[in-house]
Amino acid sequence: MIMKRTVLRVLLVPVLASFIGFASGQDADLSGTWDGHAVTSDGTEVPLILTLKKAEAGYGGTVNAMGQDLSLENAKFENGTMTFEFLFSP
């Protein structure tokens, strides 16, 4: 079985941007469930449900893409930007 690593760009910007604007000057806690979509390199949109949990260092959680619950890796919020990685095999 060949595993293919697919890189997705997560488009949660409008919701996160409004929350971050509200939280500026405070310790932002982005914990919760977020709906959005990702765009694959060929332009396909994939619906996502992102569940974030604040951890001691950064964030943990899962992303549900096409019925698969995938663990987040390297999730962190720095300088007003939320970043994370996950492996997805369509």
C-alpha cells in the first residue's frame, strides 16, 4: 500500500481573524470546534472539522476530513497565526 502525503491549505481565516482581533491583548485560546475547508494542490476543496484543545505547549486536537479523524501535529498559535500539520490519504 502506498501512502501519499497530501498538503492542504486550511481556510479558516475569516472566523479565526475575527476571534483573534477580539482576543488581542489577551492570551488567545482557540480551543473549540471550527468548520472550514482545505484546498488540495489540484484545486479540490475538502470540507474539514477542526477540533482544537489548548495544551501546555501549543495545541492538540484532530481534524476530520472525508470521514477520517486525523491527529494534529506541530499545532501552535504564534504572532497571530495558527499553524498545524496532519497527514491525509484520500
